[in-house]
Amino acid sequence: MRDARVWQRVLGVERTVVEGLVFDEFVEAVVVSVRARKGAARRCGRCGRRAGWYDRGEGRRRWRALDLGTVRVFLEADSPRVNCRVHGPTVVQVPWARHGAWHTRAFDETVAWLAVRSSKSAVTELMRVSWRTVGAIVTRVQTDIDARVDRLEGLRRIGIDEISYKRGHRYLTVVVDHDSGRLVWAAVGRNDATLRQFFDLLGEARSALISHVSADGADWIGRVVAARCPDAVLCADPFHVVRWAGDALEIVRRQAWNDARGGPRPMTSRRRVSWPVRAHPMKRARYALWKRPENLTARQHQQLAWVAKTDPRLWRAYLLKEGLRYVFTVKGQAGKDALDRWISWARRCRIPAFIELQRRIVRHRKAIDAALDHGLSQALIESTNTKIRLLTRLAYGFKNPAALIALAILALGGHPPVLPGRK
């Protein structure tokens, strides 16, 4: 065919012979007849090894290519099968498309690039494919990149966390590299078995090189880390530890609120029942109790002063919460000394929620001390989780979570898809 090289560049295909093209009026698309070059023929579609002839397969088939302007383009070629010594009868490898795909490599890479950077409607409208097809394409491209790139190479300090991706307690376990800030691994589930998959993939030799692991205090993370990389320093996340204190404070505040309103009041008529005068300020003071002192407004300062005068027990719980936050503000040895004093204070505070909290902190004391010494937190992992939540909204409609994981790794893993013809 004349100008075959021009059509090779236009279609973005390599090691391919362009035999001819026609316009198919039935599908309103340009159909280009192609075949693999002699050196690229008769290879297994799965492993790429040379194999003997088996049969003609299903005859000729078509692959969707990038559009020419406003017109769709298909590549058409024979699809015989070869008898691979490893995989048995398998469709022959073609240089313009991945095995099992109905789209060319250039089409896949363009769709994956758009999926990472564009909205769902933009990708489907521009490329004229369904959103489930986008999910399958993203998974193929991510698998192809992982075959070339070792994302787990050089890991030393990692953060492990879980994130909900769907209602019904559906979670992903994610691993982030603290040094590069990249998402290096994700899988469905949040238990020992899920995290063991990561360390199995990492291998015993590279697991021994892990020096620091940050986590939110989950027991299943601590068990697996202790078993697979016992020399690593496990650091508890300061934000989660302070949040434990916030949860204990909320228990005390609710008890104070129930005491102030005199217990539940049944609605005996349509007339509005008035609560005791002390209950209203108690309810409005909850935001002041949650916030940091440096962020309080003048009105919230007044509300805290009212709490200090009217409810010493709730005020003591508030001071305990702020005392634990101070521990992570000073850090280092000063933080450890402050934590010792806080534990002693909480142990004799006569508030059940904080007595139970100090027991929990004592159980995690080694990880908390490591966080005070090394300054490692889950801030980077929480930032990554926020981005994954945005991608979860975008990925609504994918058939399975593998497509969501692939999209997240392409977007946050440091090796994004590249547009065809670009470097």
C-alpha cells in the first residue's frame, strides 16, 4: 500500500504492516487492514514466546483505534491461535494491542491519561466508550506499567492505613512511602491476611530493610508488622491518639448534657417542652470543647469559662484532652515526660472514659514514644486517603474495586500514563 509509513505514524502502530483501508458505511468508521511483521508473528499473546501454529481461531477481528478527526477507526487483522508450551492454545500476540483487549495500545493509554486528569463524563464523551470500559482499560494500563516499574524498590519508611471505598464496611488497605510521598500498594480488605499480601510481595529481604512504619494504632497492623519486619520502629499517629481523647471527651459531654436536661422527656402533646436553663449552654458549648484553644472565638472562650464554673468534671475532661495534645506539641523527651504526668493524672481523674483511655495509651506506649522521637505521623497517608476518596466518587460505576485501585495507583503512584507519541 502507498504511504504505508504515513498510516503507521498516524495510527500509532509499530512492527505493523498496513495493507489497505476502506470506509465501512455500516458502522461509519475507517477500517484499516493490518498484519504483524514477520519477526513479530506467531508469538504467544500471554508470554510473548514463539510457539507453533494451532488453528485460525475466530478469523478476522477488529480493534478500536484513536479517531481520525470525527471519524472512528478500527484495525482489522487475522487472529489465529498458537500452541504455547506454557499457556496452551492462545491467541497470537499482536504488536498494536494488549492481550485480551479490543482497543489498541494508543487508545488505552489515551483513555488512561484522560481518566487520571479528567471527569468521568469528559472521558466517555470524548472517547465514545462506556465507563466500565474505562475501568477495564485503566486496569490493563496499570498492570502494564507495574510490569516495567518496581514500586516497592527502596522502601524504608512506610505508612499503613485503611480507607472505606463503599458502603457496607468495604475497605482498602493502602501503603504509602514517606520518603517519596507515593502510593505504592493497595488491596481490598483491612485485616491481617490483607496486609500479609503486601509483605509477601515485598519479600523477606526487602521487608528487613523497613526501618519505620506509621499506623493509626490498629491491632492488626501491629501484629503483622511485628511478625514480618520486627526490626522496624512502629510509630503511632499523633492525630489518632488525640482523637481518642476527643472521643472520651465527647462521652463525658453527653453525660453532662443528659444530666443537665434531667433525662429524656416524652412528648405528651404537640406543645413544645422547654429544657432546663442549664442544658442549652451545655449543648452549644460542644464546638468550643472540640476546637483548639488558639482557634477559639471570643464567644467560645465565654462558653468554656461557663463550663469551668458550672461543670468541673467536664472541665477536667477538657483539660485532659488538651494535656494529651500538648504531649505531641513538644515532642521528644519533653513529650515523654509530659505523657508520664498525663497518665498519672488520667489514672486518678475519676472519669471512667479517661481512665480507660490511659490504659489504652499504656498499651500503645512504645509506638507513641517512637512517634515522639522520630516525628513520624499519618499526615501524608491521610492526604493520600483524601485524594482516593475523590477518585472513589469518580470511580463510581466501575464493575470491581480493582479498577479503582488501578486508577488510584496511576494517579498517586508516581508513574502516570503517558500520551501516545510523548516522552
